Amino acid sequence: MNTYTIKDYDRHPCFNPEAKGKYGRVHLPVAPKCNIKCNFCDRKYDCVNESRPGVTSNLLTPEQANIYVGKILEKEPRISVAGIAGPGDPFANPESTMATLRIIRKNYPEMLLCVSSNGMGIAPYIDELAEIQVSHVTITVCAVDPEIGEEIYSRITDGNIVYRGIQGATLLLERQSEAIKRLKEVGITVKINCIVIPGINDHHIEAVAARMRELGADLLNCMAMFPNVNTPFAGIPQPDKKTMNNIMNIAEKYLPQMRHCTRCRADAAGLLDDDRTEEFRGCLSSCSTIGIPFGEKRPYVAVATLEGILINQHLGEANSFHIWEPHEGSYRFVEEREAPTSGGGIIRWHKLAKILGDCRAVLVSGIGNNPLDILMKSGIEPIEASGFIEDALDLIYEGNGNVKGIARLKGRHKKACSSGGCSGSGGGCG
């Protein structure tokens, strides 16, 4: 019989390097939305090719996550930590995050619970986190100077209000500082992740470390930025090991350093020294389909729009898609998702189908035959429309959330690629 309690911090491999070869973690991808937009981040769904934060091969509901943990423990009993690290932010998805933590605590009482957040929306849930004995929380803080922060974050979302520039960076820093202090007041161990971005904040890490010590943080993890193609910081090189080691040596004057980070995916599973994420992918995929009606599995609608008000972009012209969902009798903007880069022919449209895999429809001003066929076969209804986004959403969600009004929106024309060549408007040439 096990005699340890859930306060046995020695079993957390990320917070204790001596545990990384003995105990493992499973990340539960139940939080797809995010409330900030970082210039280095590119979140991906149905992604199996990248090993970094922000990507997952599938999403889970709380109930599915509970089943998944049970199956994972059968295969790898050394798992001691269940964590939520995205692929968005746990507290941009508070209902699913808290429901998952509660159900895992109830059914696996000896499991350590851990969440990783940007800190923007965590404060209202800290008392409940303590109540259900979440023992470890990671807050990602990349700057303690808003003038540096505004270079890192393109927008900060607080409810239905979007902040940019210095105003957004200042608000985020205030929320992060309040959260860290409160987490320590309720006895939760706090690790700080700090993404090191050459030319942006690499000269600023000592200031971050000093401030985090003042707030009471326990551990600092300086992480080298991973350049992502579809981001504003794509052209910034990843800092090398020597640079990172020098930065950590300086930061270590203020806080203990995590030097064994493997930059885990949002669906990571296994030991840090024996990662089994790829091996368990089939199990994750199987669990992600349990007990979900079609309409609930695809709650969102994607929109090709220039300014977020009108449907006014052809599918092939859109560099990103705005994601919307029903909310309290109306609709709300969820997030913006980057489209696959042009080129690659039909591969581009298969990638788009994965990116929009939780969307029941996509609203566009026009669409070519190849992407139309691929999206429809993937269960996504392409709808040609014009006018205000919310007017179209009224028709799509009319009648208990079912797609009822599509016929009144449809008006597609086979007007994309022809023998005259392709203008790059999305007919399938890529």
C-alpha cells in the first residue's frame, strides 16, 4: 500500500530533476483556447510532427481525460503527475480545466495535479485549485517591463475586450504578479517559465528572475524560444546552448533553475527520460471520440475575414481564420488560427481541415472545388456568404445549435482554378 500523500513533491519530474527517471507525467489536452497571442507561438491541433508546447494530436473533454488517465496508468504505472498545459491556456478554458482537475482528483486521489498558465485568467480559480489540492502551477512570464512585453504579445484578451501594445502588456503583468503572490499564499509550489527571445528579452532575464523571487516563486525555467514558421518571430534564431547556460547561471543568483526541461507537448506522456507520447497517440485518439455527439464535437464556426466584422475573404486568400462559438444567447470570438502557408497543392487543404477540425462550418466569400471537396469530406461545411458575421451565425446555429440555415447562405460558384491558370485564390493549386 502506498504511504505517500499528494503533497509528496518529490514525485514531480519537472520540479525535481532527481525524479525525472523514476516518475512520469501525462498532459491532458483539454484547453484549446488562449487569451493572449504571443509572437512566438503557433498552436496546432492534430499535429504529430512537432515536439513543443502548444501542439497536440487530439483534444479531450474532462470525461475523456479521466478515461485516458486510467488507460495510461495501465500501460505506465510510474505516471505520478496529471497536468494541463494547453494547447491553449487552461484558464481561457476554465470550465473544462476545473472539471478535469476535479474528476482526476476524485478518481486518482494520489495523483499530483499540475497546471501551466500564462497567468491572465487564473486568479478567480486559485482558492479552488488549493481546495482540490493542485500542488504545482507554472506561470509563463517573459517580461517584467511592459515596454518589452508589448514586443512579445500582439494582443491580450480579457473577457470580450482585446488589449494591445503597452496597455495589454501592463494588464498581463499585473495579473501574473497577483496570481503568483496568491498561489504562494495558499501553499502552491510555483515554477516560472520564461521564454528567451534573442534581441527581445534575452538582456532582461535577470530582471525577470529578481522580480519572480520577490513574488515568492520557487523555481525558474529559462526556455529557448523555438522559431515557428507562421509567427512574427519566425526569423529570430533559437538561442544556442552556451547562451542559455550563461543566462541560467545569471538567473540562478535569484532562483533555482530547471535545467532538464524537454519543452513538452500539450499531450505529452511518459517519463522525461522515456517519453512515450507517440506510442500512446492511438490511445489518446481513441479516447477523444468517446461519447461526443457531432454537434458538441464541432462547436465552432471559422470565418475568413479581414477585420472581424464581415465575411470578406476567399478561402485561399485568408492567412488566418476567426473562430466563433455560441455564448449566452449570442456569439463570441474565441481565437484566431493561422492558415497553412500557400503552396503545396491539396496538402494545404488537408492541413486546413485538421486546423479547423473542431469547426462545423467555415464562412468564406469564395472557395475552389478542391478545398470544397476536402473540407466537406472532413466534416466541415464550407459556406459561401457575404455580409456581417453574426447574421450568418444566426442562420448556422438556428435551432438548438444545429446547422439549419445553410441553404439560405449558400451561393457558391465554380469560379476558382480553370484552364486559364490560377490566381492563387484557393482553387486548389496551393
